[in-house]
Amino acid sequence: MGDAKTHADVTADADTTATGTSTATTASTATSETATPAAVSEAPATPVVARDWNALAGKVWPIAAMALAVVLWWPAAFSGTGDWMTLPVSAKTGSFLFLGTLVGAAVVSALVKSPWPRFGSAFGLTAIGWVMTDVAPGLPGERTALAALAGLGMLLGLWVGARAHGGPVAIASFLALVAGLSPATWGRGPLLTVAVALPFWVASKDRLAPTILAVVRVVLTWLFAVLIAVGLHAGWSKLRPGVLGDDPLEAAKVVGREFVTYLRSQWSEIVEASARAYTDWIWLAVVLAIVFVVAAEVLKRQCAKTSTTTSTKAK
């Protein structure tokens, strides 16, 4: 009797234990199933890797800049002076040759920042233009003097173009210099328009005086370049036939002497005539300056709005 009771008690205890274990297992399973979605939702999402556009541009731009320099070299320097990719190689057009090679190399130097690719591009384009030009036979030594003149213009242009690697004001001054020096007539007006308007891209209420001074600097740079170009043309026109080939040093003295004499007596007339000839382009520059100010302000607000939105999402 005691043994049977004990057996029954043991059986009841076992059933109770089994029932409790089953209930605990069910509750644990339910809890696990309930917690799983929360755990999944709280797990950090896999970050999306954004493409590094700056790195891509850094790789592509040097090649694109060199290609653009090759395309712009002749139109910016010699368009209107002769056939395509030919140079004004003659004793009568020495000033055009010098200024053209200077402007062409300056454009290359402004676009290509690496020293050796910059030099190689400018030298190669100048050499190709020289080879493609049907040079008329002249006096002994004349062709050598013209080649040296082209080389001097190229080297000076490389130095001038390197000064354009700066902000909008430096670029504007460079464009004004090209507009004043270039023998190519087609681009003078548009280049001057962009040069005068470009300082307004960084204009603001706090930078009113620096912007006005930058515009004055651009205009004075352009007038200085115009005076240099006109003076060289005047000096070269006084060179007697044969002097360049016989005595290049004497030819340089003649050009320099006439350059100084002509500008000393005619500089005010040159400035007045240049300002009158480009009045329409100056007014167009005023309109473009307003466009630059509005566009810069819209872009600044858009960037600020994007930055605020990004910060809010991050919080």
C-alpha cells in the first residue's frame, strides 16, 4: 500500500514536471519567435558604398584637359591668320608668330598642370604647326630667327598659363590677358566678357570691395595686353627686309625702339579705341555678372539645404 502510493506520487510528480517543461518550452519558443523580428529590425543595414566621384574626376580630368588643350591650341592662337594648323611664318608677320605661340602655350599650360605633359603638348603642337606651314624661302638665317622667336613665345606662354592655376580672379585675369594678346580675332570679345564677369561668381555682401577691385584688375590686365600687342605689331612693321636674317640683334633693337616710341605717343588713343570697340561686350559682361551672382546664390542655398537634410537624417 505504501509502495503503491509512492509509485502514484512519483507518477503524478513526473506528469507535473513534464507539463511544466512543455509549458516553459512553448513560452520560450513564443518569446523567441516574438523577439526575432525586433532583433532583425534593430540589426544595422548593410551600408551602401557611394561612388567616389572626386577620385574618378581626378583620373579622367588630366586626359580630358590635355585633349581640350590640343583642340583649343590653334583656334585660340592663330584662327583667322591663315589655314588650319599653319603658322604665320614670315619676316613680315613675326609679331603674330610670337604672340600666337605665346597664347597657344598659355592655353595648354592653363589646362595641363603636370610640367612635362604641359611642355610636351605645347612643343609638339608648335612643331606640328611649323611642319604643316609652307614656309617661303627667305634670306639665310631668317628661318632660324623665326624658329627661335616661336620657341621664345612658347616658353613665355608656358609661364603665363601657369599663373591661371588659382581661383576665379586668377582665371579671369588670364582670360583677359589672352583676349588682349591673341592674334585670333574671333574669341577676343567672348573671352573679355567672361573675364569681366567671372569675379562676381565669388561675390557676396562681405566681398563687395574685393570684387570691384578684381574687376578693375581684369580690365587693366586686358588693356595692358592690348597695348603690348599693338606696340609689337607697330614695331615689327618698321623692320626692314633682310635685317632679321642678317642681324637678329639689330632687328630686336629696331622692334623695341619703335615699340616704345609708338606706345609713348599713341597709348591713350589705343585705350580709347579699344574701350569703344568692345563696349557691347562690356555690357554683355554686366548681364553675365548678374547671372553669375544669382546662380552662385542658388547653388549656395541648395548646398546648405542638402547639408541640413543630411545632418537631420544622421541624428
